[in-house]
Amino acid sequence: MSIPIYTYDAVIVGSGLAGSAAARELQIAGKNVAVITKLHPLRSHSGAAQGGINAALSDADSIELHEFDTVKGADYLADQDAVELMCQKAPSTIRWAERMGAAFSRTDDGKIAQRPFGGQSSPRACFAKDRTGLTLLQTIYEQALRVGVDFIDEWYAADIIYEDGKVSGVVAFNIRNQEKAIFNAKAVMFATGGYARAFKISSNAHANTGDGLSIVARHGLPLEDMEFVQFHPSGLSGSGILISEAARGEGGKLLNSEGERFMERYAPNKLELASRDVVARAIINEIREGRGVGPRKDAVYIDLTHLGKEKIMERLPELRDLAITFLGLDMIKEPILISATAHYSMGGIPVDIDGHVRKNNDELVEGFYAAGECACVSVHGANRLGANSVLEALLFGRHVGQSMVADIDKLFLREAEQSDADAMIEEMERILTSNGKETVPGLRNELQQSMTDNAGVFRTEETLSKQVEIVKELRKRFANIRIDDKSKIFNTDLQEAIELGHMLDYSLFIVESALARKESRGAHYREDYTTRDDESFMKHTMAYMDENGDISLDYMAVTPGKFEPQERTY
Amino acid sequence: MTTITTQTITFNVFRFNSETDYLPYYKKVEMEVTSEEVVLDILNRIKWEVDGSFSYRRSCRHGICGACAIKVNGKGVLACKERMNDLIELFGTELTLEPLSIKRAVKDMIIDKEDFWVKHEAIEPYLISHIEEHPEMECAVTPAQAEALLDSDYCIQCGLCHYSCPVIEINDDFIGPAAFAKAYRFNADVRDDGIDERLDIINAPSAGVWDCVKCFECAEVCPKEVNPIEKITKLHNQIFEHGRAINNVATRHAVGFAHSIKKHGLLDEAELVRYSEGTLPMLMKHGKVGFKMFKVGKVVMPWNMPKSDKLDEVKALIKSSSTVKF
Ligand SMILES: Cc1cc2nc3c(=O)[nH]c(=O)nc-3n(C[C@H](O)[C@H](O)[C@H](O)COP(=O)(O)OP(=O)(O)OC[C@H]3O[C@@H](n4cnc5c(N)ncnc54)[C@H](O)[C@@H]3O)c2cc1C
Ligand code: SF4
Ligand code: SF4
Ligand code: FES
């Protein structure tokens, strides 16, 4: 059976903010571009962002302050050239999104309104009520549609065509009917989003299974800084669904089972408005020491009742709705139950400042690009600040799209062959015919639970070593699975199995990288090495997987800039 | 929530695989449901604990992406935002899970939504304006102008209203409430230059806003309080305000409606039909029914039409609001 080969100038995988913004740039430059996405574009996780998008717009703020806050927030692991580019271009990027139709909230004189967020020297987050991501995603998608971008939705990208340091296409199948195809192109971009679904308690969409990372890693290409996974302090108890930082920004108080406002002990000055990593650790510590609340004693209270009904309805209506839906608790009348939740992936596919994927510390892959949460250009370093990641996705998505436009005429098209689809076909066949005794939901649950327990907010040599063994063992058992659905139409059983394979692979990168980083920096907190060690670890982790699935580690220098590392206090 | 309670619930689950099944069937699944769960948790548990071949769409799991819309006992819900306890309270302990539209079912809860997206794209769902690629300043929009969108920008394209609309069921051309709400979203935006273009699209006979039967189902079912019927009414007005009305049954119906109210302060239904459809077509189409109604005294002759006691007020209101004459 022959597989159709479609030819484009550029193929983009992922249609969140990063992918859609890049696609529009290519299209308006007259390039022939396709966007492949496993969801409908408007279901991408970018639409879930509530809080805001940063830019130094006001006179009270400055680009330099935005840069400083970002570098400090990153615990000095960010690359300062990338931070500079992001902060400088932020104002025009926000205004460009506004011109395209984004429905931002406004000040009385008609300007874009801004609100304060943790770790910011000035109110910097532009917002659209509590649906910032929704308005941005809709706007970028709509305008990409308007100029004629070819969106190929509900197609699963399972592999890239990589040979001799060059990427020349994507191999994918149609989720609707398992029709397979090769998308041959001069330039390929990955914008596949985050990977916090490896954890049990997570704010992420079901779709955030980090496929893009493992697809890249399986070709022997590196992943950068995978140990840095951000845990947000306020996920709803049980589900991990996000209660935005706005809740603490508006004055939410954290209380334990003894009614103590415990942040007084952990961050006497900033209290609930200390940085995310600090608050998340405080909460988990309270729970570990037996002062948790709720039916499972695995949460703390966030009390917003003193704000009053009016303010809650005006500022936090969506959050109130979420707590009612998922906890049956009304924050107007009673405190609600929260705990830390896996939220954001600082690491990812290493790229240079123009989005070219790195082959190693010194070389780039030809014709291959990445942007958004799946990429690590490193603007967030060890810890990202609220409202900087939607900015990253939108801004770098567009910027990398432009760099593809500039490169495409210099790139040649290496024609794809039928055999390029072999790896994907084998993977699908293996899963469809495997007749073992393990189940996908069973293994996935073990992975997520153990990642939360052993590689979560607190980590030690012991828990991480244990987790390395668990992940390896789960990978072996994965070879012995059996799925129920053998049919061709919307076989989501098959899809979930493929996704689990990806989760297992990149999880090993997370734990191996974390095990080797014997210091505490930003979101990565080692109880056995509680301080930052600039001497040994002011560097990016570069991890590689070999053919046997084993990980080896290398390191890459951080790009310095005008801000010298200092101790990080809030 | 200090305790978690559980109940045994029986689910009748719609199953269908268009590749292998000739007809759909329902499968009974019994489960202990906890007070913490939403419908999506149940869908997940059916797939993960009972039968892996069960299929449905989902992504964000907190009511913002629009992927997971289904029907429970005929009621359209966003699976990830609908609490099981609320449904049990409403319908009892036996619940039927079905896709949004049975005739479009492809696999279990998954439907072919092609018609929804085609119509979404048909109304030009984007800001029509020159895009400044590197702007120095944003457009000035006051809070009041921003509020004019009336939350129509909050639509998540879940399709609940579309597949609950009775007109969509019988008329394949009808653009539908979600796309109308979207058309309103851009028409209400001070930055947009495409209002007339969009009005001409949504004004078309049989596809456009005039075919809405005002049943309010779309407002009822919407999980985001977008209230499409409210936007449809506003689009009716825009059509007249912008002089885009074309002389057809629907617009004449609207104008005739206004005439009648202006004249009597009340609705003269027979006159309205005559005005909308023309005297001769009216007699041909409704003559028989009309005659029967006349015989039993249900038709009031124009000269006998009663007047509202608030006629002056009504007249003043109409004068201030009407803009178009045929
Ligand atoms: C609950 C929540 C709230 C947030 N709030 C904020 C906020 O207020 N401010 C802020 O700055 N950031 C916020 N973030 C972070 C931010 O939303 C994300 O980092 C950002 O939107 C990522 O955009 P993206 O374009 O990289 O990826 P996404 O929008 O996640 O898109 C990924 C795309 O890749 C596709 N894809 C993935 N794998 C495959 C495959 N194998 N084949 C085909 N397609 C594939 C998906 O279908 C999707 O289209 C929040 C995150 C969460 C979870
Ligand atoms: S009010 Fe109109 S658009 Fe809404 S569901 Fe009823 S007929 Fe359809
Ligand atoms: S208007 Fe409401 S029900 Fe209709 S598609 Fe939009 S969000 Fe869904
Ligand atoms: S899964 Fe996104 S709305 Fe339900």
C-alpha cells in the first residue's frame, strides 16, 4: 500500500499560539504552509490561559525592568539574549494581537489594561477578563484562517524525517480513519506544547502529552533543562485544575488545618505573593507535616470570603465557577481547597534565538524549528514568571515563522520516500497487534502517580533514583500491552497508547536530568542540596537518548547578559 | 466539601462504530459515582476501566476548549463542566449518554462536525480590517465599546447550541446560533470594517437570521452564557440600521410586525401574514385555514381591530426606533 506524499514549503505541527502565529507569517509571505494538529486548532491548550500576557506598556514600567524580573524569576538560568528579544518585542506583539482583534480589557482612556502578577516590579499583565488565552488563540487562528493557512486537524504527527542533520518532513496519520501520509517540506516546525501530563496532579489538558519532545529525542537529538517543571501553588484539590494566580493577587489567604496563615512562617514579607516555587513548597510542607485539610487531608484552604461577593464576581467569576463545578464549594461563602499542581514545562527542544533546533551544543539541525512551550529558547530558565509564557508562545511563534520565511529559499527539498513512514507504521502495527497483559490506563496511572510522588515539588537522590528505576520498568512493561480497540475509526485507544510511549520516554529525561542536578534552583528543589550552586550548575542540561533508550547528559553554557547572578529573595 | 458521597448509577451508553456497525446500540454500565465527579470523569472511567474502544473528544477538562459536548438524557452538556450530582438530582439514577447529534454520529460520542465548521467559516469569523504588522499603539477602545461585545467573544465553539437548534435539524442551509453569535461578535467591534459584508451573509433567505424560530433553546443550553438568541435579535436590528434588508418574506414580516404594532399597539396576525407574503400568495397558501378560522370567529377584520390603551406610547417608541421603509 503506498502512502501519499504531500509537498509543502513548510509544515508546522501544533496549532496553539506558537504554531498558528508562525503559519500566518509563512502564508502572508507567499509560502505554501500546512499546520497539522491532533485537535481542532481552537482546542489547543493556549486557550486555557486565564491570567494575562506580559508587556512593558505603561510609562511606569520599562523593558529593562521586564528583562530583569524575567532573569531573576528564572533564577539566572535564562539566556539573556532571548530574554532581551522577548521583552523588547513584547509591546508591539501585544499591540499587533490587538490590531488583529484580541478583545483586551481596557482602561478608561481606551488603552489596554494591565494587572499585577507575582514577581513583577510593575503591573504588566495585559488581560481579557479571565479569558486571555481564549481571545488570543481565537484571534490568531481566525486571522490565519483569513489569509488562507491550510489547517489539517485531527491528524496525529508520529514522526519526523531526519537524516544527515536535516529534517525534511513529518509522518502523520488521520485520527478519523488511520489514513497515513507523509508531509514533505523544506522546513518543519514543532509547536506541540507542554508536557505536564506526566504528573498525576496537573493543570494541563489531556492533550499535553509531550509527543513532540519524544519524537525528537528518539532520533538522538537533545532535550534541554527537562528537570525544570513548574508546580503552581493553586490547583483545585483532587483534579489539579488551575486557580489562577489572580486569586492570590486579589488577596486570597492560605490557611492550614489549625487555621494558621502559614505563609507567615515561609515568606514573612511577601506572604502569599512570594514566587510560585516558594508558595508551592510551603503548601506541600504543611500537608506533609499533617496540617492538611479536606477529605483526604491533601490540601490547604485558600480563603477569599473577605473580598466579598461583588469583587469576586467582578474579578474572579470564572474561578468561582471552577470551584463550584469541581469542589461544590462557593468561594463567596467558604474557603476552597487547593494544592500544588504540575503546570508548566520550562525545558524542551533546544533552539537558538531564531528557533533553529540544536543538534548539540555547537551545531544546528537544518530545516528544523521549534517554538512555544515545547521549545527551550530559554527565556524562563529554572522558573518562569506568570504571564510570560503566552507571550513566549505568541512572540517566538511569530519570530520563528519569520526566520523560516528568511531561510526557506536557501533550503532545498529532499524528496521523501515511502520508507520514511516505516517507523510510524511499525509503531502502530506493534500496538494494534500486541497481545500482552498490561493496559494503557494502568501503566499511565502508575507513571503519573510515581512522578508526582518522587519527582514532584520536593526531590532527593533517593526518590529520583527510585523513579529512574520505575520509569525504566514501566517502559519494559509497555512492550507488553494490549489495547481493546482494533478498529480504524477514531481509535483513541491506539492514540493514548502512542502518547503513553512518549510520556514514558520524556519522563526519563526529567528524572535523569533532575538526579544529576545536585542543587536547588527555581522550580527544581532538592532536599539534599537545598541551595543554588552557581559554581557547578550555572549551565543548561543537554540530555540525549541512545538506541537502547538510555540517557546520557551533557551541559551547555548559559548566555550571559547585563544582569549578574544575585541571591533571589522576594 | 467535607465528605465525599457515592451512589450507584446505571448508564445507557450510546455505542456506534460507523466502520463496523450497521446500527447504533446502547450498552448498560453500572458504576459507583462520587460527589466529586463530572461527566467527563465518567467517560474516562468507561474508557479506562470498562472498554478501551469507547471514544469521545476532550482536551482542556475545565470547560474552556469546547471539545467535550455531549447529551445526557437529551440535555446538551459540556462533559467536563457538568457535575454528576446535579444530573442525578435532575434525572435520577439512570442516565443515557449520547452524542450531540445521532444522525452525525461517527464513533460513540464523536460526531462529524463538518457542517458546524463550514458555517463558522462562512460568516467571515475574523476582524476585517487592515492589519498593522508592527503597530506603535493599540486602537483606542473604551471600556463601554469593549463591553458592546456582550460576551459574544466568550463562545468556545462547543456546538451545543447548534445541535440543539430545531431549525438546524430540519434545514441544512440554516447558519445556526453559534455562527450568528460569532457574526455579532465582529459586527459589534468598533475596529471592524466588515459589517455590511457579514450582514449580507446572515440575511440570506433560508440560511440567515430570519429563519430562527425564537425558541430560546440556544440561550438555554449554552454553557458560557453567550446567549445567541440575544445576538440574533441584535443582528435583525443591524440589518435594518445598515440598510441591508432585502425585500423578502422575512424582512416584510419584521416590518409588517412593526406596522401593526404602530397602528394598533397590538399584533394584527392576519394583516401581518398578508403584508409578509402578499395578498394573493397569502390567499393561495393560507386561504383554507384562514376561512376556517374566520368561520369560528378567530380572524379579526382590520376595521374591527382593537387598539392598545398604550397606543401613544407605543407609537412614540416605534418612531424613535424605526429606520427603514419599503
Ligand atoms: C491552566 C493553564 C493556565 C495558563 N495560564 C497562563 C497565563 O495566564 N499566562 C501565561 O503566560 N501562560 C499561561 N499558561 C501557559 C500557556 O498557556 C502555555 O504555555 C502556552 O499557551 C503554550 O502554547 P503553545 O502554542 O506552545 O502550545 P499549545 O497551545 O499547547 O498547542 C499545542 C498544539 O500541539 C498540538 N500537538 C501536540 N502533539 C501533537 C501531535 N503528536 N500531532 C499533532 N499535533 C500535536 C496540539 O493539538 C496543539 O494544537 C497557562 C497554562 C495552563 C495549563
Ligand atoms: S432561538 Fe433560534 S437559533 Fe436559537 S435554538 Fe431556537 S431557532 Fe435556533
Ligand atoms: S454559543 Fe454557547 S453553546 Fe453555542 S457554541 Fe458558543 S459556547 Fe457553545
Ligand atoms: S474538555 Fe475542554 S471544554 Fe470540556
